[in-house]
Amino acid sequence: MRIYLLLSILAVASLTSGCASVTGNTTQNVTVNTREFSGGEVRGAVCDLSNSKGRWQITTPGSTTINRSNDNMQVLCKKDGFEVGVSSVSSTVKAEMFGNIILGGGIGVIIDHSTGSGYEYPEFMQVFMRALSRPQLPAQSDLPPTASAVRLPSETAAASQVAAVQQPSRPGPVPTRQERRHEHDPNPQVGDSWTYRYSDGYGRTETYKVRLTINTATEIEDEIRIGQGRQEIQFIPGLELTSRSISGLTVREFSPYLQSFGPIESAGGSSVKLFDESKPFVARFMGTERVSVPAGTFEAQKLVVEGTQFVRSNFAPVLSRDYKITVWYAPAARRFVKMTISAPEKGLASSLLSAERDVIELVETSFPLTAEKSAAADSAERSARLLQ
């Protein structure tokens, strides 16, 4: 009984000595933006924001004043032609709330918690939306052999069309797309698939499969599968790190179809925006390098993206660490064959960010890779030379 009596006395003392909140206003201003997974902005989406303190609606991009709360802000965005975008934005404890324990007493903390004034949301909220699937082009098997490629060079397109018209019809089964296509065609075709092996440096490994679903001069779309999970995403020309979560795994790929959108430069540097809080990264092509992966050994163009990642926290100054992405592109594979992400733990940043040691390697493709030796064959050949 004595402990309960003591607590009662302390509570009364707090009420009489100072129990007001010192953490500030119960409202704050937030801005909401909607984007496609490929990076393009989606304007005009209608978004509903809600938490335990109320509900608000805006049209993106737009801002509104919301009530603070200790629970997450649920954001739901809709627009014709797009799937519904959903995001749950975390509420964080304001640093001032800890000071309230001293200045305002225990009752002050309770007030800050109940009114929401001791919490805050990020000032900028971003919701990703996926465009609905568009009508597909005729099946490749329905097209004449010379029209099977998605893109043809302008100097050969006319000749190919003439050849398609003049080609006499013949009985028998129609050749498959794989039989019609030249085995050294560097452009990926709808239906092509790639299997990759992912490892994160902490002992976790996973295999995922990518299949091309749409290919035009300005856009490529593919689907990724891990177990029963499936997700589609669009890629556009340019240098960009794309992230998608599926079946509990976050897969990040850097411009996987870069060589299909245009020639790969051999030198120079380009600015790349990887993180909202960081300065632009620099991407440089380092020339050709021979790289071995489970799918084989390839002559690949090596791209290195380097910069500094900055991290902001309510309880610490701005933290930073070095961040590096390396990608190997091989024309024979029509996609990247290997990618690594390296971001070591550094000082105080290690308390908020764990080290990253991601490695993605090509395992196999749905089309033959006859232009290169397999990794096993190449290793056997080197061993034979050493024994001679």
C-alpha cells in the first residue's frame, strides 16, 4: 500500500508544480507526392490521409495540415489508369519530449502522448503507384520472321519489311520466336527470362526470376517472381536504382536494361540521384572487364556508381557513409550479369545503418548463351593449362 500512496503523492505534486506540454503544437504541415515505380511523377492523384486524430484529403502534389499522433499515418492514393497506392508512414518521438520528463514531469509526458504533440511525421511523404497493364502487342508467333524484333535499326527496317512482303508462304508449322531470332541479337525480346542468385553478405541467399513483358523504344516492363510472389515494374532510359519488395526480400537493380536503351559510353561521369537526403552520386563506365558468374564468363562493360549517403536523425547530427554500386553489362546476356552494393558501417552511422554487401549474379537465361563459355568450362580449361 505504501508504494501506491507514494505514487499518488508524486502525481499530485506533478499536477501542482508544472505538468503542461513543452513539445509544441499538436499539428504539423506535410506534403504528399505520388510517383511511378520507374521514377516518373504521377500528378493529380487523390490521396486520403488518416490516423487516430482525424482524416484529410489532398490532390498530389499537395500539402495539408494534419494532427500529430503516436500511431502511423495511413495514406491511400487513387487515380484513373493506376493501381491504388498505399503507404504507412511512421510517427517518431520528438527529441523535446525527453526534456519534458524533467521540465513537465511525468504528467507532462502523458499529455504529450495523448495529444500527439510529442510525435511528428516526416514533412515529405511519397507514395508509389503502378500503371495498369496496357493492351499487349500481337504474339510474336503471329508476326512475320523479320518483324519479330521489337526495334530495328532505321537503315534495315525498310529492307526487312520488303522481305516480309516478298517472302512466299509455305506449309508446315510456324517457327518459334527463339528459332526465328538471331542468337546474337543484343536487344531483349518479350518473353525472355533471366534467373539471378541474390546474397546479402549475412548468410541469406535467394533466387529470383525476371521475365520481360513489354519492350518499346522508350519503356521496358518486366515481372519478377520469388516463390508464389509476383511483381511488375517499368524501366525508362536513364541511370536509376530501382527497388522492389517481394516475398520478404528487397531486390535492388541498377538500370538493368541500360544497354537496350542506347549505346553505353566508355568514359566520363554522370550525376545520379540515389537518396533524397544525399548529394548526387557519380556514375562512370570503367571499360570492358571479363567477369564470371554461374551463367558463364562474359566480356562486360563495367559501371561504377559512387557517392556519400547522408542520414538524418532526431537524436543525432547528420551521419554519412560511403556507398558504391558496381554493375557489369554483357551484350550476350541482354541484361546485367552481375551487380554488387557495398556500404560499410562507419562511425555513428552504424547505429542507424547496417553494412550492405549485396551481390546479384546471373544463373541462367531462357535463351542460349552460345557466345560465351560457361564458368565451369572456362575453369576446367584454365586447370588443364596449368597441368600441362
